[in-house]
Amino acid sequence: MDVIGWINENILWGAPMLLLFTATGVIYTVRLGFFQFLHLPRIFKNTLFAGKSGGDGISPFRTLTAALGTTLGTGNIIAVGTALAFGGAGAVFWMWAAALLGMATCYGENAFGIAYRKDRGGVPFRYIKKALGGGRTGGLAAGMFALCCLLASFSAGNMVQVNSSAAVLNGTLGVPLAVTGACCAGLAFFLARGGLERLAGLTSWLIPLTSAIYIICCVSVMVINAARLPECFARIFTEAFSFRAAAGGAAGTALQSALSWGVKRGVFSNEAGLGTSVMIHAGSSSDSPAKEGNWAALQVFLDTIIMCTMTALCILSCGADALSINGTDMALIAFSDVLGDYAGIFLSVSVFIFAISTVGGWWVYGRTCAVYLFGEKSVMPYLIVYCAAAFIGAVTKAQAVWEISDMCNALMALPNLAALILMNKEICKYKE
């Protein structure tokens, strides 16, 4: 795993990849008229406060909650702590920057998803293939995306989530790792057999409810530690641009470490630029690329700007980042300020619910890619392996799972970001 870690740190998640994510976000931000900065209230008006959309398929709100179900996972709790441990408080600033630019990127890929879908599917393969010239080159690029997404569905969307949930349940409540793995595998099978409709039906009430409870607890922690919040924000901005030696044993400056971990964990959390959310949003009843683009942008905002920020401020305001380098321990220390002995139960239940919804959503991604690569006959074999991966993830070392996840995410992002950059002029047709 040391080799994979080195490849991730120095090649796949080095300066070129960070530049590619940033460049894509900047290009689409300019093309879309800086909408996420100048017209944020309009995004809410055109989504949560808009009337119901007609047509076949799942309502835009349900596609939002289903897509949020895949992103509101361990990335919002445990991965935030990891970013703080190795990137310092400055990593939060770069998470914000990546998310704000990612709103434009996610708008673009999901607008193309609606414009290029066929029978409420077939994307993002269709626009990747078209952007790269069609024919053999486009087909290879689309195939590379599908294969990397298929592999990522086992790691980033499955084993990482179950591994984190199993570790929390074991550490706080003493639940055996194998028991959590078996439960997650069974629930994954249940959600998979019901398809996107079952997932959307579950997440349409579970995700808003769980998120609201989580936010209330986070706000309670911040109220108790309100006197330290100005110091937290000062650390976020100063450490984001610090040239001192990096903390946590990382090489380079604090700025390099904060930028790398902030973007890497931000992308892991909100998936902007990976092209994955397109496979859920393409099932929306909306026929408007612009409207679905707004829903996708809102997804990134809620995931990172709201949920990740809440976790980060909780950890920083109570000083948990100075007491541990483990994301789970940081969150547990933070919530203990409010919930006392019940903090472990709250954290365990929250992580478990978010993890299961993510595993269910990534099944949709992996199934879509398996069908694209191998046809409908591959669905049941893929489901069996997917459920087995959930069990294995619970009893596997965490570091190995995270490193494989980072590698798959980077390889999946390459063809999608390349396609988006090549198609950037076309997005003007789908701008509100």
C-alpha cells in the first residue's frame, strides 16, 4: 500500500490533478457567469422553492436526496478530520474553494447528462465519447471512465464507507466488525434490488431528517465554544496560505499540504468533477438541463459548504484536532461537549446511516457501468461481488481502503474532466 500511497500523493493527486480540477471549475464558473457567487439565492429559488416538475421519472427533489445520499457519507465526518490532521485548519479553506468551483463543474456535467441522456440513462458515457471525438478514442475514454467507476464503486462508495462505520460502531458500542459488515451487505442487497426508485424513496425523508439532527448537534457544539470561533476562522485563513513546514509528518509547506488534502477530501465528499452524480440525476423527471444543473450545484453546496464546514468548526472550536489525528476520535471528542456519554451512540448512528445511503447510491453507479461494459447479464454477478465487498470492507485495514479509493477517484476523474474542458463552450446553451 505504500506504493499506492506514493502514487496518489505524487502523481495522481499531485499538482497536475489539482490544477485540472481547478481549471475545470474556473472555466465553467466563467462560462456560467459566476452564478454560484452572484446568484446563490436563485439556485434555491429554482430548486427547493420551485414548483413540481412534470414528466416521467423521479422528481428532481428525490434525485437530489438520492445523489446527496451518495455524498453525505464518511467524507462529511471522518474525512474532514483526516484533512484537518494532515492538512491543518487551512484544508477547510481549500475545501470551500474546491466546492464553490465544483458547483459550476457539477452544474456542467449534469446539464450535459440531461442533454445527452437516452431513456433516462447512458450518461456520462455519451458526452465523454462525443467530447473526445467519438469512434475508437471516444469509446476508449468512455470505457476507461466506466471501468474506473466500477472499481471505485467497490472502494470509495462501498468499502471505505463500511470500514469507517464498522470502526466507529466497534470503538464506541463494541459491535463486532463482522456484524456491521454483514448488516451493510444485507442492506446493500435490499436497496439494490429495489433500484433507484427504492433508494430515492428512502433518502427523500431519511437524508433530510438525519442531516437536520446532525446540523443541530453541530450548532450546539459551536454555541458552547462560540468564544473560540473567531480563532477558528483565523486559523482557517492563515494556515491556508502558510509557508511553514507541513504538520503531521507531511513533506513540503503547510500550504501544499492544506491544498492537497482540502481538494482531495472535498472531491471525495461532494464528487464534483467525477461524473458519478450524473448517473442519478439523469433519472430525473426534469427535461431542462439548466434546472437539473441547479439541483446538482445545490447538492455540492449542501454537502461541502454546509455539512463539511459544520464538522470542521465543531472539531476546531473544541480543539479536538490537537488531541488526535484520527477523524473518528476528533468527531467523538467534539460531540462529547454536548452529548456526553451519548456522543458515541449519536456518531455511530449518523455514520452508519450516511454510510448505508452512500453504499446504496454507489450501487446505482456501479450497476450502470457494469451494464455499459458487460451488458445486462453482469448485473447479478456484480451485485454478489458488491455485497461481498461491503463485508470485506468492514474487516480490512482502513489505510489500504482509503488509498485504493483515492486512486480510483483520480483515474475516474481524468476522462470526465477532459470531456468537460473540451465541451466548455457548449454549456452556454444550457445557461439560465
